Amino acid sequence: MVPAFNEAESLEPVVREIAAVLAKLGRSHEIVIIDDGSSDGTGAIAERLAESVPSVRALHHAHNGGLGEVYRTGFRDARHELVTFLPADGQNPPSLLEQFLPLADRHDLVLGYVPNRDDSLAGRSLSALERQAYRILFGGFPRFQGVMVFRRALLDGMELRSTGRGWGIVMEFILRVVRAGHLVHSEPMALRARMSGTSKVNNLRTIWANAKQLLLIRLRL
């Protein structure tokens, strides 16, 4: 899955890079671009890629729904045995697939995290507060920073109730998988600079949405 919101500059090179890595690995695959209501031509580029690259399929949201809506679409429309999300900004190098897919053959859920991340003081403070919130609300949480590979079968019969724009549905999914006793592994990973644009998630709107959803998840689990 390739989430894309106003990523016209980076979408095509990222998708072609993903396709090259998967071809090298020789795995049956489908690359699904999820255009989250873009207004900069991203949707048209996605359609062109779907026509020119056999493994690519394009899905479009009529309006921007945020990360929550992107993941709900991805969870619903994934067709292959293993599922992952690599955003169109290029920050998560597609070469991660070479590292993560063999691990996913031995685990039900593989979670990526960035060791020694060079964040600003504000970013480190927010991360520390988030970890503390997970300890208080859920008694802990596996290390995770954005990239995961999981077995599609984990979603069968799982009722994910989180709504809204933020990470809530992802966190609920991970917590349900952990609490069900599935095999979960956290793996250090590389992170690179965005190919273009600025982050769509490091803002007060998303942080507030995530905080509210965490409280709702605690009430439901």
C-alpha cells in the first residue's frame, strides 16, 4: 500500500522503486496507491502508473480523510498474504522490504522503529510523552515508528472500531494482535529525507486526534 496525499513530485519514483525491489525479491505482489483526496495531480499520476505498471492499482478518496481513512481502506482492500504501507514521500526506503519480508515469513507482525532518531527537542518530548501514555493506558506497547508488515489473515474476524484521522486504528490493530498472543517482532530500520514537501502528520491536528483515539481505545479494549 502506498498512501499519497499531495505527493505529485515523489509518487512515481517511489512506486517504481518499490516495484523494482519487489521484482528483485521475486515475490507475487500488488502495489496499491491510496490517493487520499489529493489536489495537486497525485490522482492522475496514480492512474497513469496503474496503466503502465502491471502490478499497480489506484484507489481514490473523494476527500482527504487522513491516516485513519487511508489505513481503513488498506485493511479492507489488501489482497495478498502479507501487507505493508510505504508512504509516497519516500522517507521509508523501499529497500526495507528486503529486510522485513523475510522476518514476516517467521512472525505474524513485524514493526519498524528508528533507533537514535535525530529529532528536535520538541519531537523527542512528544515521543517520550507518547510512550508514557502507552504505559499508563495499556501497560506498554511494542516499539513502533510507522512501518509494519503483517499477515492479512490477522484482520479476519477482527473488529477495529477506531475512527477519525489519526493513528488510532493502527494502534488498535497492533494492540489486538499483541493481546491475541500472535508473534510480534520489532525491528530497527533506516529513515531517509523526504523526496519533496513537508510532513502531513507532525502537526497539532494529528497529535490531538491521536490522543483522543488512544483514550477511546482504552475504553474499548
